[in-house]
Amino acid sequence: MKNALILGLLFLLLALFPQLALIVLAGLGMAALWLASQPVVLAFAGGLLVERMRRWQP
């Protein structure tokens, strides 16, 4: 019941302030994009590290 009340208040706020909905959706989109790109970033950094270690001469 409490979750439904919170969700209802959130929908009411989004209905009263449409620009708030755009800000919330943009934030969620950026978070999803950031989470989706993490494996790519880590793989790229790992590949650079491996390449550096391969060339390194003690």
C-alpha cells in the first residue's frame, strides 16, 4: 500500500510538472547508458594494459 501511494504521488508530480518527467527520463537514460558501457570500457582498459605489459622490458 505504501509503495502504491509513493508511486501515485510520483505520477502526480510528473503530471503537474512535465519538464520534471524529461529530467527524470534523461537521468534514467544516462544511468542505463553508463551501466551498459561499463564492460566495453573495462575491456578497452584491460586491452591497453595487456598491450603495455607485453611491450614492457625490465
